[in-house]
Amino acid sequence: MPVPIGLGLPQMKQYDIGRDVAAVARAAEETGYESLWVFERIVFPESPTQGLYGVPGLPWPDQYRGVADPLITLALAAGATERARLGTSVLVAPLHVPFQLARSLASLDAASGGRVVAGIGTGWSLDEYAAASVAPFEKRGAVLDELLDVCAAVWGPDPVSYRGELTTIVPSEVGPKPARPIPVYLPASGPRALRRLVDRADGWMPVAMGADRLAEQWKQVQDLAAERGRERPLHVCVRVNARYSAEPVAGAGREPFHGDVAQIVEDLAAHAATGVPEFLIDLQGTTRDAAELIDVAAEVYAAARAAGV
């Protein structure tokens, strides 16, 4: 049975957000993509404290100079589609006031008929923390834990009440409620984050960095779930940060998902063979405009299905 495949929506500086988000979302749903996704990037520091993803010397891509707000982007996509799930991959928890984020996600889920998937993480950019975080970088795990608690409370039955480090809710009616329980995915990797994933999340959202590595990580998660007595299934949606090129990338050192459509689909098939049940492909960083993104996304989807993915 084919695995569900999602597509990253256009948020970067080369796109016209007001026009392109709806066009890409509508075309992706018509093509067959089962879900539509956004990511979060709030500033582009001119002299970054860190390299991209915290890797020393790795430059931030120029497209990050203007990334549209993720929830506004999803709202635009929700209005242009009917079936596709609407996911965040990921929201950076400490950049949000927990109560307000919980309400926004609930409203979006209610408005879209129960289509939201909340991917939430702790982020890595010290510059983004300095600009907008509700707590220091060192407390990022505690903020994520509180956000998960607040979401559970706000999305649950009234009266809602909660008291934490950042949030106090006196017994209140809080609405609208989500159309159904919103699944929460975490992109965990370290020991503490993996325990949080197994104990609290509905799904895991790793980044694809090679089929062998993915299989190893997935076994680690499964072993920890068994060790901690988790009984309900843990869904997996693998994020693919593709770097598309019109011509194939030559050489044995080609990184996964770098290349033309055939190479991207070859890597997708290898990762699917590990048994993970869903993928999100983000192509927006290396397409020139919405028209090319729509065309390449359609090619990738058709080639993946032809390859049995």
C-alpha cells in the first residue's frame, strides 16, 4: 500500500505568499499529496551567533531572509483545500506563549474540519531565542513540557484550569475546541527528548539523513517505547529536506535527496524500505517560484508512486 506523502508549502522569500500558498496547496491536493506542511524561522541574523542548525561555519540560506509565519500560511492553505492534513514541522515551542499557541492550533483545527497535526520542537537558534523566546535557551525542554500540558488542558473539556511556570489559567471556558484530538509530533533525538517522545507524543518527526541512519534511529525509538511500556502505536513522519536540481548530481558523495527527480525518488524508496509509514517532502528551497514548485512536486509524486512508494 502506498505510504502517505506530504509537501512543504511555499514560505520563503522567493514566493508571493498571498498568491502562491493557496495555489500550491490546491495543486498539491489535486496531485494526491495527503498533507501540507510549514516550518518556522523568525529572523535572519546578519552576523549569526551560530551556523545553520548550530553547525559551525554552515551558512544560513538566503531564502531564510523572509519566511512567512507558519500558522498564517496554514490558514491560507486550509481555505484552499478540503482533505489534506495541515502540519507544522516544526513550531519552536519557546518562541510562543503556550496558551495563545494552544488556542490558535485549536481554532485552526476547528476551522479546517479536524486536519491539524502539531509538530513541535525546541529549536536551535540562539539568535531567535534572543529575539523572541519566552524563556532562556537552557529552559527549552521545560517550556516544551509546559506547552504540551497547556495544549492538553486547552483542547480538553471545560472548565480549563492550569498553573505552571509561564501559564496560569483560572477555571474558564476556552473555545473553540479542536474538531478532534490534535496529534502532537516531536522531532526528538537526544535521550531526554526521546523519553518525552515515547511518554507524551502521538508521533515522531525525524529528518531524513540516510536510510541506514533512519533505520537505526527508529529501532532506538522502538526499543525505548518497549522499555517504557508504551502500548499505543507511535506514528512516524520523516521530514525530507530535498535539494532539487534539473540535472542529476554526479559523484559517489551525493547527499541523500540532493539531485533530480529520479535521484530524490530513489532516496525516498530507500528510506521507505525501512518501514516508516509517512514522508514530508520540502522542495521549496531550490525551486524558483510557485509554478516550478508545483511542477516538480507533481513529478516527484508521480515518480514515487510509479516506484511503488
